[in-house]
Amino acid sequence: MSILIKDSLIVTQDDKRRIIRGDVYIEDDRLIEIGKINVEAEFVLKRRIVLPGLINMHTHLPMTLLRGYGDDLPLEEWLTTRIWPIEARLKAKHIAIGTKLAFMEMVATGTTCCNDMYFFEDVIAEEAKKFGMRCYAGFSIIDFDTPEMKKDLLLPECEKFIRKWNKDDLVTPVVAPHATYTCSPETLEKTAELAGKYDCFIHIHCSETRHEVYDVLARYGVRPLEQIKKYGLLGRKTMLAHCGWITKEEVKEIARSGACVIHNPVSNMKLATGGFTPLPELFEANATVTLGTDGAASNNKLDMFETMKFAALIHKHHRWDASVVKAQEAMDMATVNAAEFLGLNAGRIEEGKKADIVCIDAKQPNLLPLHNVVSHLVYAASALNVSDVIINGKMIYHERKFLNIDEEKVYDEVEKAAEELVNLREQ
Amino acid sequence: MSILIKDSLIVTQDDKRRIIRGDVYIEDDRLIEIGKINVEAEFVLKRRIVLPGLINMHTHLPMTLLRGYGDDLPLEEWLTTRIWPIEARLKAKHIAIGTKLAFMEMVATGTTCCNDMYFFEDVIAEEAKKFGMRCYAGFSIIDFDTPEMKKDLLLPECEKFIRKWNKDDLVTPVVAPHATYTCSPETLEKTAELAGKYDCFIHIHCSETRHEVYDVLARYGVRPLEQIKKYGLLGRKTMLAHCGWITKEEVKEIARSGACVIHNPVSNMKLATGGFTPLPELFEANATVTLGTDGAASNNKLDMFETMKFAALIHKHHRWDASVVKAQEAMDMATVNAAEFLGLNAGRIEEGKKADIVCIDAKQPNLLPLHNVVSHLVYAASALNVSDVIINGKMIYHERKFLNIDEEKVYDEVEKAAEELVNLREQ
């Protein structure tokens, strides 16, 4: 496939964070050229804002099926009366449907790559492949039987999963021990061994709630981050979701380790987890910070534009300082920081990069006048402005229509699946 | 004009907050019938979510021209180096252009009524009339010369403005003393007299920042709300923007007075004003609470869907309690609370109401499955979902296109105006 984007404003996210005017030419999976270009192409777009596709670093894709099914409830009640009873009934077919819906929502809101963690991860990986989504697929390890299998099967099945996907172009297998309060020291240790054996990324919840921190401290005598470190899970391939209740010492520990922090401001606020990822201190320590939406059940969207805005605003508010977490920093967390951490040859608009690209139609009332394009992308843009999305060089979403999927069919499947799940629950 | 909306889910916002399935028929400026309806109509829509148009209770419309022109700066620096130098150069033509752009953005994001406060308010009122926007137009009173006129002319010109618009169907004149730190006691007193003479609404900034509160306390020995009361401005027609730094005693005082509070969560967070409108206490005291975006320069959108979500989430976060500010409460603040306070026969989908109505296309990835429609409108919806907007019975925005204005022409005007303003500033 070949795509030419003419007369556009290019948010390169290069080392100098340059904004340049010009054309972009894409062929196969690559961004071939930036400049003044006159070639034939299958798709020709004009006058767009071109930016690297956003990277959603923490989500639970199939939870789109639980969107809005239980809100405004205390966390414990939400989990025990709403989320867990439904999750227990999930089958592979529901996972596939919820995942497709999640991909559609993410693409329509400018996301080209996601880092998932759930059950039935092989089903999710297959859906990513079919849809054309770039997906880091986290196979959950936990000390309970899952809706998919008995707990004793999790580690061996995870190993098969890694072997199956290890060389794939779009899907990267990730080992995802759920958290230190749901995985025993033995499980953590074995998980670390498995991840080490294949040099896999590790994705784990860390210090999301105050309760979690004190629970782990009471049980094991150390806080979650120390527990993660103690059992060999902390390193340059570790992705720590939340870190809402970490200490200044832990900030330094994370920076030293090379692990990355995934900040999920919308979910943390909605679930009222209280503590908050200390972005200014993490930036100061040169830790890698990225952004995620968390699952649709606690957000209730998968919209990274919204997440960038929440991330920038909540920290200004906390610190009584409008200069904290600037627009450019929010943009970096959602693009280049994540790509660099993942070793993904994307996250920037540069020649030779993989073409994971979002195009914005800037002729819209909320994006004018265009005093500052990065400010607009973080503070003013919305899903309404996303016109085209390219993943791995393929045009997936064009002029606000999906080219890769029958939308109406998915919507019908979603409605049926949701009905089925809720009815099962209520029987 | 006649409009029929078939087979839809109607978020009535009636006393029982019922959600009903059915059809809605609109003729002239009224909602004529709800039920199973078969009539001919000029416009026939199908399978929508129908809700009352959102009401943006605090904004400065022409500031769309300054969107993104200075972000991430401390408040003082932002005002003195960015906003005020540009504002000083505003002419009537810029006001008209910025206002049109604001109306377009608001309508595209589901707002049908706004409460403005700015200079050149007659120009704004004329634009509202031309566009077909329902607008409470606040004529600013302040102790400085404005870009429009000398300060001594403000009160007499405001009186002319009131007389001109007092009987209008779409535009309602409002008296808008800027704040207690920018209006002397004498000005406040004369403004109260003028508002009283015509039984006008009063719109004033109150306790937005800590600095403001201590400044007024130092100068006058009382806090802003007491100053407002002392000079006769506090009553059942008073709209208090922000109230971020009010005491528990002031919460009770506001509730007793019948005044309404306008909460602007996005602007407060972006400008890092620190204090925060105490919604749970205001609800407890049965005060009227509504929502606003503030101007586009400090938000940087005029999107009430986003504002509802911020309003619900920030208070959950503050109180470490996910049950604080529920979706229904956010929805109420943006619709029925505001309409009731204004005495506006809208804000609900009921027979006989003025037809200020928003239609949502629910067949979109972020709104499925539809477990809970109010939750979706507050936590999951975005501008992308707004398909049609009806104001005073007129179809203004249909299938995401404006019927009342030449979009491209406005965009060109906006770009020229912004360039002119910034260049003037830089000379």
C-alpha cells in the first residue's frame, strides 16, 4: 500500500520536537520520505496535521463489554458486585468481540498501539492480527483460576503463547503478573524466570491503591515495588502500571532500574484511588513515564487525547502550578517515550520509521486558530478531529470510516454479547 | 420548521429522570409531542439518543481567538504577557468572528445555550441572533477602560443594552460586574441598582483564586462573597462563577440566597487555581450548582461533555470516594439545574418545552454496549457522537454539518483575525 499526505503540518516528535510543513510518503510498512513529494499513491490526503500514532500503555481490551456497567461505586463494591461476577462468565467469543470494539474505539481516537493485560490473551492477539492493530499482548499470571484456565496451567500456557508470537510483526507477547497482592512470591519468581528466558517485557500493576500498598507491606514486610524487585521482576523491560502510591525513594529506584511507569489519570480519578503518580518527581529523576487509559470499565473510554489532557491538568491542579506537565510533555508520554521504551521503531514522524500515523483534520471549530499545534493536540483536540489512521503502513481508518472491518456487524455482536453476559449474571 | 425523531432513547431529565423509548415531534420552537408518532416532517431522524441541549454557564466567547496562545504559564504571567496585550487590541470585527467560532464549537459539542461575559457584548448578542444560539449575554462592568469604551460609559451603555435585548426570544441581557477585585464598592452598588431596576441576572467571578480572596480581604475587610452581598448583588438572580475558595459558611450563605454557583473544573485545573468548588457541600446545602467551560484561552475547549466528565472525576479524586458526584448529578448540572435557575423553559425533554435538543448517534465504538445511557453521556461520550443539534426548534447542525453558516468562510476569517491580532501584538 502507498499513501501520500500533502501540504500538511507534521508534528515530528524528533529530538528537537520540530513542527515542519511538507508532504509525507508511506510505502509498505514504512515512512519513506518527508519533504516536497510528487508521486502517485493509492491514498492521497491533503492539509492534515500529521502526528505519530498515540500509544496506550495500559488497558484491558475486552472490558469494553463492561463499559458503564457499574459506575460511581466504591472500588471494592464495584469489583465484587459488578466486574468479577461478569468476568467469571467470559468466554473466548466475548473476548474477541470486546477486543474488536476496543480496537475500533482506539483507532477512532488516534491510538495505533496498545499494551494489553487480560485473560484469553491468545484470542486478543489473534484479533489484533486480523484487525491490523499493533498490540503488546500481556498474558496474565495470577494465583487464581481464570475464566480461561486453571491457575497451574498459566505459566506453561504463557510460555506457549510467547513462542507462538515472539517473531510477529504486529503482536509482541508480554508476561503480565497481575500484581504483588494477587501473585505469591513463588509465582512472581517463576514469572521472572519465564520472562528472562525469552527476554520478554513484563507488565504489572504496582501501587494503584493505598490499600494495596499496606496489604503487601503487612503480608510481606515490603512495599509492592520492593516485592517486584526482590523477585527479579524490576528491570529495563518492566512496565509498572499506576504507581499512584510510590515514595520519593521508589521514584529513584524506578529511574535507576530503567523500568517505565504507566500513568492512568482518568481511571485513577474515576475509581478514586487517591494517590497519584508523581510525574514532576519522575521527570526530575529521568524515569520513563508513559500514559494509559486502563480498561473501559473504569474510564469509561479508551481515548488517549482525553488522557493526555487529564494528565497535564491534574498535576497542574495538584501543585498549584500551571507550568507543571506541559503540553509537550503530555505529547511525549503518549508517543516517543513509550516507543523508545518498547524499542518500537515508531513514535516519531521520521524517514525509515514504521508508519504508525494519525491524521487530524484541523479545519474544525475546536482547533482554530492554530497558534500552537502541540497545545491544540493536548488541550483542544478530540476524537472528532481524527480523520485517518495508518498502522504499520496500512490505512485502517479513512475519512472517519473503518476500511478493515464491518462496523455494523461488530455493533450487533457487541449488543448481543453484552445482553448475554448481563442476563447470565442476573440468573 | 418541523422535526421528527423516531425510535430513539430519550433522556428526559424529568422529575423522575426517566429514560424512555419513543419518538419526539418538534414544531416551530416547541417540543410538541413524545410517544409513538407518525406525521410528515421537514427533518426525520432515526435511532438517536435524545437529550436536552447542554447549558454552558460561564464563558467568554471571543476568547476562542486566543486558544492556545500561551499555555503552561503561571496565571499572572499568562494574563500580563499573553492575554491582556491581545485583548487590548480587540475590535468589534474580531469579537464577531471569535463569537461565531465559539458558537460552532459549542453546537458541535452539544451545547445549545451559553452564559457569556465579555466586552462588545452587543456584537456578541447580534451574532447569537444571527447564528440562532440561545445566549445569556453578560455586559461586563469593570473599573478600567475596556477595548470597547471608557469606563464611565459602561453603566449607561449597559442600560441601553438591557433595553435593546430585554424582550428577545434568544438573547437575554445580563449585567456582569467582573469581580470584587476589579470593581469598587461604588461600582458594585450602582451595578446592583441597574440590575434591580430591570430584574436582570447578575454574572460575577467569585473566589476563583486564593490570591483574589486575600486581596479583597486586605482591601475591604471581607471576603469576595461578603462583598458581593454587602453591595446588594447576592440574590436569586446571581450567578457566581468559580467559588473555588469559599468556606462552609459561604456555602450556606449561597444556598440561602438562591444564587447559583458555576463550577469550571477544566479551567480551574488548567490555570492551577488550587482551591476547588466544594460540590458535595453545595449539594448537601441544596444550593444550585451548574457547569461552565470558562473561555477557550484557559480550557482550551468549549466542550460541555468533557466538562461533565472532569466535574464528576475531580471530586471523586479529591474525596477518595468514587460515589461522589455521580453521572446523573453531572448531567443535572449541565441541563436541568441551569435551566431551572434561568427560568428557561428547556433543560428537559417534555411536551411544551422549548426545543433545545441534542441528538447522539449511539452506534459508535465508544458508546457500546449501552448498559447505562447517563453514564455513557457523562463518562464515555464525546463530540464525535453529536449528530444533530436543535435550538429553539431550528435544526442548526444536521449529520455533523452546520446548516446556518458557511464553515469554510468562518475558518478563513478566524485565521486572518488571529494573524492580525498576534502581529499587532508583536510589533
